[in-house]
Amino acid sequence: MSDNKTKSFELDPQSSWANAWKVAAAVAVVGVLLSAFAAFTDHERFAFSYLFAYVAFLTIALGGVFFGLLQWLTSAGWSVTIRRLTEHLHRPLSLGIFIVLFIPIALNVKQLYPWTADHSGGHGEAGEHGDAHGEAHGGEHADLGTPATNVSRMIGLNEHAEHEKHAATLAKKVPYLNLPFFAGRAVFYFLSWLFISWKLFTNSTKQDLTGDPKYTVSQKRLAPVFIAVFALTTTFAAFDWLMSLEPSWISTIFGVNFFAQSIVSLFAVTILISLSLRSQGHYKGALTIEHFHDLGKLQLGFLIFWAYVNFSQFMLIWYASIPEETTYYHKRWSEGGDGWKAISIALIFGHFIIPFFIILSRNAKRALSPLALGCSIILLFHFVMVYWLVMPYYGQGLAPGLADLASLMAVGGVYFTAVLYTLTKHPLIPIKDPRLSRSIHFVNA
């Protein structure tokens, strides 16, 4: 393909999108400064707010990885022209940006995760609570040493976990829930994501230069292995960084919920950005209504999947009615006033029912304006959902504050600075992909 044709799929230097990374960088700077202030004024609140913002943007990047792997795994042809944008959305993983952004979480790990605390001396209110709980159940656990103390702490933070057999269950978690193993797993997650993202991105962009089909063959061969590693690492990352905020609670479907959140948010961001780029003429006819129709179908399908797995988790916990399991929903319904109850109800409508009916019909997916509206609502409630996952553990009820906004600006600003800057360095589509012609001329049946 000629240079002139190649340049036609690059961002015009005068385009607003070509300079959007500078706006994102400015937001990041302001966000970092506000975050520093928030951390200084309320260290514990900032820890939870930052974790919320980090997970909210990490899920989008991970969704980008999955989309790319899915296309290579199925040898999809229709998605070639849209695939490059999703590669940009997961590019910060391969640049190590999420490793750097994880530092504030690592520094605040003892603020976030109760199982990390050393309560051997029974210091503080939580320690006294734990000791009192231990005394209430006699000296049965006294011979267990430090693990028993950690178990006591876990139980103390969950007033509904009152059964001796539950204490034994928590004791079994201590070999897993400890800082060295936690840190080692985090390193493995990041290295896995970095390598997968780097391989997907570099193979795709190298093919822009040479047109060598060996890169396509390599991607297809690696996809089955990569998707297995991706599934395991995202599942356990969800367990480690979110579910262990309440170490006495467990859900075997929680990792699937995390994955569903990632892919739904990825489609929302991808559709909204690509619609804007297309409206400014950047795709030069390479991205058509047919592609948005398929993206809309995938968005709808995974939105239904998201609703299904979340309802499955709720239904199983509801009808079993085991006290140490129901605490998860009790925190989000009965504790902290009516705020979390209102958010819980709003998620049902805002994250599923309303966007579901907006993008359900074929006409809505092809008219594009309803599709954009539905995706905007989904993206908004993506952040609400992650907030709902993290912030109830802060324990002060629903009270959004400066730390939340500052963290979103800092993490989101850094993330989109990287995404939008790389967007200016490569063609918007894989210009020498062997299946490009098939994608450009794709028509829905």
C-alpha cells in the first residue's frame, strides 16, 4: 500500500483527536495534584477511592486484550478495521503504565485489606474486636499463633460471621492471603498482561510496515495459550484486589463478573471513540454501519451476559441465606443509610434495563445515535458499578468526595494520555492485514 494511502488512515495533525492526548495529560497533572492533597487530608479514604479509579480503567484495558484475543482465536475478518482501536486501548498494559499506577495501592495495602494487618498485640479497635471475638469462642484458636490472630481480625470485621466452622474456613485462607504471596501473584499478573498486550500490539503494527503474513500466523497460534493465561490471571486478580476487601466472603463467580465488567466497558468505549473518529472522516470509509451493527450486537450480548452472571451470584446467595455470604449484599443494601440501596437499584436499571432496550433493535444499532446513547449510559454505570464494588468497604456510607474525582482524573488522565498519544503514531486500521479487504467490504446478513 502506498505512503499516500497509509497516511490517509493516520490522524490529521490538525484534528482535535491528534491533540487530545495533551488534554488528557493536563487532566492527569491536575488529578495527581488533587490526589496528593486528598491523600494528605484523608489517607484511608484516598486508598479506597484510588483503588476504585484504578480498577475502573484497568477493566477497559483488559477488555481490549480479550477482544483482540477473541478475534485472533476465531480468525475473524469483519473486525480488522476496528481491532486497531482496541489495541490502543490495551497498549498502556504493554507500556507498564498500570504497574506504575499500582504503586499507590501497594503503598496502601494495609489500609485496604484487613488480612494484611499484624494484630499480634491486639492494638486498636479492630484488634480489640478480634480479641474479644476470640475470647467469646473460648481458647480454641489460641494455639494457632499468628494465623489465628489474622482469622480473628477477619471475623472482627464481619459482624455476621459468627460460626466456629467459618473461623476454620478463614484459617485455611491464611496461606493464600499473605503479603509475600499477594505481591508475587500481582507481579505474575502484570508480567502476563504486559507480555500478551505487547505481543498483540507489536505484531499488528509490524505488519503495517512489512505486510508479512507471518505475524497473522503468529497471532493465531499464540491466541489459545494467551486466552487461557488471561482467564486465569484476571480471575485471580479480581479475587485478590476486590474480593479480598472482605476476606471472610467468597463467590466462585466473582472472577466471571469482573471479566463481564471488563468486556462491556471495552465495547462502550470502543464504540464511542470510533463513532467520533468516523464522524470526523478519519476512517475514510473503512469503518461502516455494518461494523457498528456487529459491535452493537456484541455489546448487547455481553450486556446480557453481565446481567446473567450478576443475577446468578445474587440468586445463589439469596436462596442459600448463609450469614457469612449475605454480608456482601447487606453492606450494599442495609448498611450506611439508603445511599447504597439507591445505587443498587440504579445499577439494575442504568447498567442493564435502560441500555438493553435502547440498543435492542436492529434499527438502533444501525442508526448509531441510539447506539451511542446506550453505550454512554453503560460507560457511566460502569464507573458506578466499580464504585459500588469498592467503596462500601470504606464503611462511611455513600458520600462521594474529592478523593474520588481526583483519583479518576489521575488514573484516567494517565491512561488516556498513553492511549491517545499512541493513536497518533500508527494508522487507525491494520493497513496490511491480509483480511483487511474482507473487513472493509463486510456486510451483515
